[in-house]
Amino acid sequence: MKFKLLLVGSLIAIGAMALLAANVNEKEKERVELNKAPSSAGIAGKEKSEEWAKYFPRQYDSWKKTKEGDELTDMLDKKPYLAVAWAGYAFSKDYNAPRGHYYAVQDNINSLRTGAPVDAKTGPLPTACWTCKSPDVPRLIEEDGELEYFTGKWAKYGAQVVNSVGCATCHDDKTAQLSVRVPHLNRGLEAAGLKKFEDSTHQEKRSLVCAQCHVEYYFKKTDWTDAKGVAKTAMVVTLPYKNGTTVEGMEKYYDDINFSDWTHSISKTPMIKAQHPDWELWKTGIHGQKGVSCADCHMPYTQEGAVKYSDHQIGNPLANMDKSCMNCHRESETKLKGIVAQKFERKELMMDLAFDNIGKAHLETGEAMKLGATDAELKEIRTLIRHAQWKGDMAIAGHGAFFHAPEELLRLLGVANDQAQQARIKLVKVLAKYGAIDYVAPDFSSKEKAQGLAKVNMAELAAEKMKFKQTLEQEWKKEAKAKGRANPELYKDADTIDNGKSVWNKK
Ligand code: HEC
Ligand code: HEC
Ligand code: HEC
Ligand code: HEC
């Protein structure tokens, strides 16, 4: 009897194991199928993400939901000192926190930073400003050649760059594997002595696809001659990694080549603007060092019946912590959220301290100049301001670093604050020499006041922009539609200028 029971028990167990194994095999098959090439010929019109939908409906549907990350946050309103820090540079006109990938192309068009061109040749910005917005960019690099792509003004490609960050940005259309076609990434990795994308591990690639865009870069002026013998100048997106990917390494790179993005309009300091070094800072944090990839948190696996897929709604991982954090963490969601909130508050305090000093250092330098201080007297002061603002900007420009790399962020803001204070101590001496020891920098506690000091005329900029939107932008849209370059239906909600959500065209 006992033996019989044991036998039945074993049979049941064996049956269950077999079922489980079949189930696992089934899942594995589904996974493998998902990774299979749609066709060895690739996808015609691969820049249009909707062309991928019939092969990968779940990835497509979740990708489309990046539209839900639609909040526009006016950073100049939240942090007015930024308008003083960036006086004389386009960022003092308009600067919003990032939002969903769905908006990348249209937000670039709508930003006051890209100005109001009237034809393909007018500025202010170079073509390079499209580079991290669209899969149309690798297409143009392949069609026109990299140097031609990087030559000319931003408006040159207004009718060409029309699909927002999409499937062809991160995937090969024949194999569906992760792939990268913009040459600047591998050049940067090699300069830093790191492995190329293709030689990296699968887990590394799950972050490196993001590093196509979420990195620090500058536009390297490059003279070249085209096939017809015409001399041209390209502004090539370049990662400043020759001395490594640390903030100090990049600072030395820029100092060594005497590079500046612009000259500050109040203090006449040669400045460097940080872009969005999410990848570099993430590498210094505990998750980066333990090998947790961007995709692990921002694109967590999702189970749908027997199918497991990556959630392509890239956004705030705290909105679905059960998928993004709880795979690895045992604390309660509330507790983890509380820890993240604490990190944010610490960043806020140090950011406000450092940038208040940076803003004042610019204004005090401007006052010293008015009173007759010489460039020689201000040389060390300007170097301190340049370095202070670079470090402060590298800490905050990525928006996620307070969580990705809290210690590095606080270190950078601490050093930034110290360097700004050193500049201000030296400034007291210079101001005293010119009889202004009691000088108090003017108030920049609101966006209006700060932009006043930066001499930004918002009404004029907005009027020019609206005119551009009604004229040249309409021509771009018409041409793109006629040539079938993008689906206007898909992007019809991307333009939020007229719905009262805009920061410079409020209704
Ligand atoms: C910003 C980069 C990015 C974009 C844009 C993107 N993907 Fe992915 N995709 C990834 C990453 C990262 C993975 C995870 C890859 C892995 O671990 O194998 C992934 C995984 C996949 C997979 C493998 C199965 C799975 O779900 O893990 C498919 C299929 C896929 N994506 C299709 C698409 C399609 C279709 C689009 C456009 C609608 C798209 N992807 C847009 C980065 C991207
Ligand atoms: C082709 C360039 C490009 C690539 C590749 C890219 N991004 Fe982005 N990302 C952007 C741009 C541009 C924005 C800002 C869009 C806007 O504000 O209109 C953005 C915004 C974001 C946001 C803010 C979303 C929100 O709703 O607030 C997150 C998070 C993000 N990206 C993460 C990632 C991750 C993770 C990857 C890799 C899997 C990645 N990105 C790959 C260009 C890119
Ligand atoms: C361990 C999880 C985790 C990893 C790994 C991670 N992130 Fe994040 N990321 C977050 C969280 C949490 C936030 C903060 C969300 C918030 O509070 O707005 C964030 C914020 C961001 C933001 C700012 C979004 C906004 O709208 O302000 C960007 C951009 C971003 N991450 C990109 C990346 C990139 C690129 C990588 C890889 C280089 C990466 N993240 C790695 C969890 C992660
Ligand atoms: C793939 C696994 C993984 C995922 C996903 C992940 N973490 Fe972590 N997390 C780690 C590891 C590993 C550590 C390092 C601590 C250790 O080794 O014990 C860590 C450390 C932390 C710490 C403590 C270190 C610090 O910076 O203060 C916090 C807080 C944290 N994670 C929050 C989050 C949040 C919030 C999410 C989701 C947005 C998340 N983690 C997603 C693996 C993960």
C-alpha cells in the first residue's frame, strides 16, 4: 500500500515536472520568436515605428505610451538662478525637464532655443541639434555622409527629421537585436579605452543603447572638403572622453583644447554647458557598479499570459515599482519611495546653495568689470566660475542623478559650491579695490527677474517662434507628409503649444 502511494506520488510529480518543462519550453519559444527577425530583408520604412507594430505589437503599444509622460516642467520658473548661470546662452530663454520620447522631435522644434529660422540656411543652431531626437538621423548619416549631415543649420533637416526616438534607434531591423548606428558612441567609447558597442556584453548593451543620447557631448568644429571640392565646416557630436568619463576628466579635456560653448554675457567667463550625462553618472552609482542596467529599471520585463516582454514605456520607474524595483528589493514600496524622496531633498538643498553662489559670482564679476577691473585681475576668478558651474551643471543636468549617483552628485555640488565661494572671496578683494566693498548682487529670485538680468526678451522670442510655426514649420510638415516620411496621425498630439500646456505660450 505504502509503495503504491509512493508510486502514484512519484508519477504525479513526474507529470507535473514534464508539464512545467513544457511550459518553460513554450515560454522560451515565445521569447525566441519575439527576438526573431521580422524578415531577412528588413523593414521597409524602418524609421517609422508603426511599421514594426505588426511584428512586435506589445513593444509597439508600450512604446506609444511614452506619450503619457506629457508633463512640461519649466525649470527656469522652478530654479530662476539657472537663467543667470546661462546668461548669453540659449538655455536662459527656455529650459524644460525632459518628458516622454514621443515628444522628442516636436519639443525640439517648439523650444525657444532652436529659434525661428525662415529658410533652410538660417540659424541659430547647427544640424547637430537633431542628433538625439530621431531614427531619421542615422538614416541621414547613411544617405548624406556623416560630415554632410553635421554641416549647416538646424533648419536644413526640418522636413527630414520627423519620427521620434523609436524602434530603429535601438534595434536592427533584420535581426531585431540591439544595435547602434550613430558613429559618435563607438568613437567616444574607444577614446575612453572602453569596449565598442558590438564587443560589449548583452547587459552592457541594455545601457549603451541609451548612451547614444543620454551622455555629455559637444560639437567639434571639423573642416572638410566635399566630393565636388567645396570647403565646408561640420559641427560633429563628440563625446569628450579622452581622459575618461569622469567629470574632472572631461573638464581637463575641455580646458586642454581651450573649448567654450559660449562667453557668459554678464561675467564674460568662457563657459562649458553640460548636456545630459545620465550614463556617465549612473556608472558611478551603486546600481551602475553592480551592473543594474538602464533597461532593468526603465524597461522592466512584463508578463502577459505566457509571454514575457520588455515594457517600452520608458518613463518614471517609481510609477511601477512592482516591476522595476521589487525584483531585487525586499523593502516595502513606501519605504523605498521615502528613501528616493530623501535623496531628492538633499540634492535640492545643495543645488540651491551652489547655484546661488554661482549666480552671485557672475553678477559680482560683472560689477567689478563695470568699475574697471581688468581681465588679468579676473582671470583666476573666471576659471573658478567656469569650473564651479561645469561641475554643478554636470550634477543636475541629467535630472535622475540624485537617484542614479547620489554620492557623486553631492560631491560635485559640494565642490561647485566651494569653487564659487572661492571666486566670491577673491571678488570681495577686487570690488574693495574699486570702492565697492558693500556691493550686493541684484535679486534673481524669480524667472522674470533672472531673465531680466540675462536680457532675455520673452515676448519677442515667442512672437518670432509663433510666426515660424505658422510658416516654415508648416512647409516642413507638408513635405514630410507628401514624401510619406512620418505618420502625421501618430504624432498629432505631440505639439502642445496651442493647448495651453506650453510654458511660453500659456493660455
Ligand atoms: C531606447 C531604446 C529602445 C527603443 C526606442 C525600442 N527598444 Fe526594443 N528594446 C530595447 C531594450 C534595451 C530591450 C531589451 C533587450 C534585451 O535585453 O534583449 C528591447 C527589447 C525588445 C525586443 C525583444 C523582446 C523583449 O520585449 O524584450 C523587441 C522585439 C523589441 N524591443 C522591439 C521594439 C520595437 C518594435 C520598438 C519600437 C516600437 C522598440 N523595440 C523600441 C530598447 C529599445
Ligand atoms: C535618440 C536619443 C535617445 C535615446 C537613444 C534614448 N533617449 Fe531618453 N530621451 C531622449 C530625449 C530627447 C528626451 C526628452 C524628450 C522631451 O522632453 O521631449 C528623453 C527623455 C527620457 C526620459 C524622461 C521621460 C519622462 O517621461 O519624463 C527618460 C526616463 C529617458 N529618456 C530614459 C531613456 C532610457 C532608459 C533609454 C535607453 C533604454 C533612452 N532614454 C534612450 C533621447 C533619447
Ligand atoms: C535602479 C534603477 C534605475 C537605473 C538602473 C536607471 N534609472 Fe534612471 N531613474 C530611476 C529613477 C527612480 C528615477 C527618478 C524618477 C523621478 O523621481 O522622477 C530616474 C530618472 C531618470 C531620468 C530623469 C527623468 C525625468 O523625467 O526627470 C532619466 C533621463 C533617466 N533616469 C535615464 C536613465 C538612464 C539613461 C539610465 C542608464 C544609464 C538610467 N536612467 C538608469 C531609476 C533608474
Ligand atoms: C536588478 C536589480 C535591481 C533593481 C531592478 C533595482 N535595484 Fe536598487 N539596488 C540593487 C543592488 C544590487 C543594490 C546595492 C546594494 C546591495 O548590494 O545590497 C541596490 C541599492 C539600492 C539602494 C541603496 C543604495 C543607495 O543608493 O542608497 C536603493 C535606495 C535602491 N537600490 C533603490 C532602488 C529603486 C527605487 C529601484 C527601482 C526604481 C531599484 N533600486 C531597482 C539592485 C537593484
